[in-house]
Amino acid sequence: MSDTLPALRATLAELVAVDTTSSRSNAPLVALARGKLEAVGFQVEQVSYRDDAGVEKVNLIAVLGGALEEPAALALVGHTDCVPYDTAWTDALRLTERDGRLYGRGACDTKGFIACALHAVTHLPRPPRAPLMVLLTADEELGCEGAKQLVTLGKGRARHAIVGEPTRLVPVRAHKGYCLAEVEVLGQEGHSAYPDEGASAIFRAGRFLQKLETLARTRLREDQDESFEPPFTTVNVGRIGGGKASNIIPGACRFIVEWRPIPRQPQERVLELLESIRQELVRDEPGYEARIRLVRAEPAVDTRADAEVVRVLAKLSGNAPITVPFGTEAPQLTELGAQAVVFGPGDIRVAHQTGEYVPMEDLVRCEAYLSRAIAHFCGDGTSRVGE
């Protein structure tokens, strides 16, 4: 298939063998990558922090052809953490091959991309003329916490960024945001045989949810971006709980509201609608009480279709740029000054499941595209794509 495949497969096997489930430290994988990068002359900086459980997490910033403090011409960005795997998947940490596919936890999301990036940057035909960066992050699966640390510190700046995610080698120029809020509706406990002497928090939550569903199907569909499917901000309530026993009037009910805002719509739009529902119910029902708490707010990203990094990846891959509804670290790279495109081997639909895999052909093609992109943005001007 390609002379690069054995090396790509070997590197991916090394990466998959390191358990980087988000609850664990990613430091061993960072050390592995650091050794490969320093061996070819990269300057390296590690940015460490402790997660809420006290576990050490590490972001790696590596630069070749410039100083760590200056913006890179191109950054290749991959998150090192993975979602948990079922213990019944005994080969989760051992790369296996079958029918042209390489199986293992993280093989698709996103260690396949990292393997391609490491091979591309450590096999350059000549030193880059402009700074080239490799950026490996922690805790993307837990809300892009590692990338947010870099934004806070102002580290990892680049003019162009390729953010590794399994996109089937189709450049993704834009995606929706991702937000969560917890709503707690309060009632008054009592004996279920005497309903008028209490107030059911679950019934009250039901009235709240009915109004939310109506607004989600009307007001939120007024703003549309036809480049997305669906073209409007979506709302979901995926978790709800309340009450203590079947014969007790429930005193509290909590549910989680998830919404994915389209670009250019304020993230606070749904939060404002939640507050308007609360105020309406309080006005109409004496004693009604509810509390709303924002839990997570990830911004959307909307890189122009004619941005250079989008055009280059579209030209190299032969695939027109698209938009997707799922989130990535592209917003954080955008905050750090980059025009960002999301791109990588594998299919997001097989990520996060037992039997996750990446096609070997995708790895070979991705490595070739990254090498060409490096030559375009960091080379000597003789390998400009499409010029």
C-alpha cells in the first residue's frame, strides 16, 4: 500500500498501548511523543495541571524552526485522551489488524491522527523555513480542558491549525457549540395520599419541559444556518431524576438541558429562554421554584470556506469542506489566533465504541496530506498547494 504504512502502524501500536482513558494521566504518552520530537530537533514545553481528581494531565507544545513563544505557521493538534473501554474488549490496548483496518482504543479518535502527525514531522525532507508546531492536549473528552488551559496561558499560538479528529479525510470548517445547564425544580414533600398538602417537583418539571419543547420547536428555529443539518440550534434533555419513593410527593427534580448552538448565535440564547420559562411559571403558579445553573459552554467555530488552511486540505484530499454538529478543540485554537480546520483519518461513527478502528489506507493518505500541508505552510515556497 505504501512504504510509510509499517512505520505508521508501529507508531500507532505504541500509542494505543498507552492507556490514556481520561480518568488516567496522559503523561506516559506525552513522554513517548516528546522523545520522538526531541530526537529530530523540536523544542518542547510541557504544560501540566491537576484535574478535579488530582490526576496529573499534560499538554505538549513542540516547535521546529522557530521559538516556542512565537506563533507557528502551522500547528498539528491532537488530543491524547480517550473514552473508557469495555473490559470485555481484551485487545483494546493492543493494535490488531483485520480486513485493512487497525483496531484499538483511540486508533480512530485520535491516535491515528497523532501517529500520522508524528511521522510527518519527523521525516521532513528539509528543515522548515517557518515555525512548525505539534500540539498534544489532555482532557478533550472531558470538555477540552487541556486546550482551555492553553488558552488561559496564551500558549500554542499558530496562524493555521489542523485539528485532528476522525472526519474520513474530509475538511471540516465549522461546527456547532456544545452547552449544558442543570435545572433543579423544587416542590414540597408529603404523603402521596394527600397531594394537595404538598407540591410535586416532578409535575412542576413536566410543565417546565413542555414549555421548553415548544420553544425549541419554534423560537430556536427562527435562526438558521443552512450549511448545517439540522440548520438550527438543537435542544435535548437526556437526563432527569427526582423523588425518593413512589408514595412520597417529590420535593426535587433535576434535569440536564443540552444545546448545540449554530455559529453566530449567542451561546446564552437557550439560557435566556430557560430563564424566561422559569419566570413565566413563577408568575403563573404561586410557590413555583426552580434554579438554573450553567454547567458547560463550548463555543461554535466557523472558519471561512475560502480560508487558506481549508482550501489547502480540500485541494489535497479532493473533498469539499463540510460542517458537523459535534464539537472539537478548533474553537480554542481559533481563540489562540489560528484559522482552524478539523481533519483526520477514520470515521467519528466508529469512535467511542468497542471495536474502534481506523482504515490503514486513511492513515497513509492522511500522513501524505499532512506532509504536503507542512511543505505548503512551513516550506521554502516551492511546494505550494494549488499554486
